[in-house]
Amino acid sequence: MKAIVSFYVDYGRMGELDGLFICDKEALEKLYGKEVYFGEVLGKHSEVSLEMDASLFQIKTEDQDFIAKFIEIMGDGTISGYNPFDYIDEDESEEEEED
């Protein structure tokens, strides 16, 4: 089941990371507990790495008809901002599939 999800984390004076994206709800739940490295997204030498948990995400809608129409018009994936799925280490993802 797909969902439109918002992502938000506040780093105070350094800035914030936020995003809006479409993903499978099951994949989002599997993301919880994983460490995601975003790189220097808040400026040089910022080195942002964050453990994902449910408090960082808000499901905006799970209305499958709406999401299907939205994907038809706008495409699938990241709508705006940062999508943690874009920053998952490919090697880590492959290891989990093998387990």
C-alpha cells in the first residue's frame, strides 16, 4: 500500500531537513531503526547522519485513488525536499535482501 509521507528533522541554527515523497508503507516501516547518511546537506563539514524512527515521518494520505491520480500526473518518488530512501547505502539494502 502506497502513502504520501512527509519527513522533517530540525537541527536548530544549522537548518532542517524536510521532504515529501511517495513510498510503500511497508518499506517505510522497514526503514525505522536504520542509520541514513545524508552527507553535507546542511553545509560544508555538516556530515548529517540520522537514525530513522517514526517520529520523523507523518503519513499525509493513504488514499490509493488519490495517490494513483497523483502519480499519473506528477510521477512516483520524491515530490520535494529530501527523501531518506535516496540516501540509503546500496550495499546495506542488498545485504538485507539476502538475509
